Amino acid sequence: MMYSNMMLCYAMCAFYEACDREYPYSEFESLVKNVMKVPFKMLNLFDLNDLEKHPKLKQIAYKVVEDYKKKSDRYRGNKWGNTWKVRVNPDHRVTGFAYVCDSCPLQEFAKKHGYLEFTRNMCAMDHIVAEQFHGTLIRRSVLMEGDSCCEFWYAGDQTSAAKKFKKDSK
């Protein structure tokens, strides 16, 4: 499920090398937005605010992540190497959709090969992706920043949790 993130990371790091490791975030953001126009339009059809209105949607989202977690737990370190180690909604969030990654092969690759500064840009893109489906990524910890985990809490942009996070972030 997450292999495309690894492939994108490798491609972007090769691109970064071709630019002599000089590529400002603003240009990276513009590149991503242009390349992702079509997928972003598709994401825009989904509204995270609907999770609160339709609990079945939330159940489906959690089932997808739970299925990935089961597979990755079974194959991590063997067939899949060190893939993402996921905890599903460990803080029992009621609003939105949440999971935590305790390991990230992107971060390990970046650290090993000196790409941490650049790959932080990829993590920042998670916020732009959330916006595409009318959401806010409420994130207080990121492995690329040296934290012990990456928090992914997606809440609809009209929810009180998202509004509070935006207000507190200013």
C-alpha cells in the first residue's frame, strides 16, 4: 500500500541530486502541485467533514489502515524490510481519522544518505494533501524532525478540532 511513497522518495532524491542538492521548498511545492493536479482533483471529491456525518466512512478508512498494519506487522523485517510501523488511533480520537507511524523507511533512508533537510519537504506535502479533501492534518510530531513518531490526525476543515489547531498554530 505504501510502496509508492518509497518510489517517490527515491525519485525526488535523485532529482535533488541532479539539482546539486539545491532546490527551495517553494519550487518543490509548486512542482508537486503541478504534477498532482489530476490526483488532487480526485481527492477534492472526498470531504473529510463527511466522516462526522457518516460513521461508515470512518469505519472503512480505519479498516484500510488496520489491514495495512496487520500485513506490515507480519512482513516487517522480512519480505518488506523496515516498512512503516503503524498504530491505529492510539489516542482514541473521536473527530476525524487518526494513526501514528513509529517507524518510517523514508526517514531512515534520508538519514542514512543525508537527505533529511530535503525530505522534510515531502512530509510538509501531507498538509497540502489533507487540504485537497477538505481536511486539516493535525500533526504535533514528525520523525523527520527527530520526534519519536509521526502523528497523522486528519480532521475535516470545518470541525472544531481543525479550527482550534489552526488557531493554536498561528
